[in-house]
Amino acid sequence: MASTVLIKVVGFSDVERHSLNTLFRLSGREGPHYSLWTPESAGPAQAALIDVDSYEAGLELVSPSFNHNLKMICVGAEAPTLAWRTVPRPVDWAAMVGLLDELFVSAGDVDIGLESEDTPAVPHLPPGVKLALLAGLPMEARLYLRARLALAGITAVDEVQTVDQLDDSVKAREYDVVLAYVNNDVLDPWVLVKHLQDLETPVRSVVAVSADSSWKASNLAERMGCIGLMEIPFNPLQVIGLLQRV
């Protein structure tokens, strides 16, 4: 059964909307089924098609509720720098399907049957949904970061506490970001970050989380491949800034 991908659509003429509806209706035969996202949808939008020439787009892009982590395919003359792809008018709707497939069709959608009876099945996420891992963090920090990740559009979150658990998780699932605790109360505070650095297949983004906000710690995080050092106690502006880079 084809997975359903929810697309937020902003703007467009009646004729273009009709073409989009046809595109969505015919999808799903050989790949994902694309469906129009509405506020009543069961889940969040996984991408956005935005008519940047429309009045609605101007309002949407400056709205505090707009999720800037969404992949945006923009149609029109002056697309924002955050756009993943820009499409000129008149729109080639067949090519638009190709762009959506580029986002949501991957080798991960193919079951190659590597699981054995001794290997627990890993739950598959809907296409386009980002996945985060919290590694070694204290409970209060985990609760705070879960809330912040959700506000950034990252609602799928796993948690581990040990290096072995971290190793098992990153082998089983492809994470968009790992937030790894730098525990200054242990002999090797950077052990989790070091382990991520040594992976054969690196995680897309790693954030070190530490109560040590010194220049030395920040420099070490950068040298170990992190996109940044997140300070404890948390600075909301710093947290938002780092999550926007994921």
C-alpha cells in the first residue's frame, strides 16, 4: 500500500489548483500517494507547494506559525532563499511529480528483507518526517528538548543513555540530528560525541549539549564535526538557531 504524503498548498489559480488536485488523485500507483494537507489532517504537512506570486504566500511566509523546516517547492518569480526548489510558470506538472518523488521516494522505501527473526522490526516513519535522537541527556533536558524539537517540526524522537544503545540506534535508523550530552561528571565527557565522530556513516547533524559553554568546549565541538554546542541552562534563541540548521 502506498504511503500518504501530506502537502501544504499555498496560493495558485483555480486552473492550477485543478491540475494539482489531478496530480494528487493520480499519485500512489507506483510511489507515494500525495494528498492536500488541511488543518484537519491527521498529521503535519511534510512539504509545501507555494505560489510566491500570490498574496497568500506573502502572509504565509511571515506567519509565526509557518514551519520553516518544511521543504518548499516554490512556483513563481521571486522565491525565498529557503526554497528547496524553484519552478517557473507555466508549471510542468509532470516535472512537479518528479520533484516530489525526489523528496519522498528513496531506497529506504524498498524492503530488501534483511531482518531476521532475532532482529526487531524498526518502525518506519512517513516520508519527509525528520527523526531526532537524544543521547545521554538528563530527564529535564530531554523534556525541554522534546518540546523545542516539536516546535521546530521534529516530532519523531528516540532516546538512549549508553554508548551501546547509541550504536544500536544509529545502525538501525537514519537520524537527521543527534543531540549528545557532554557529561562533565564522568571520566570522558565527550565519549558519545566521539562515538558519533567515528561512525562509518556519519549522522547528518550532531549537536553537543553541555554545561560547559567555554570557548574551548565550543571549539572542540566544532573540531569533532558538531554543528554547534548547546548550552545548559538552555538559551531559547540558541536552541532555535541550532535546530533551524537541521
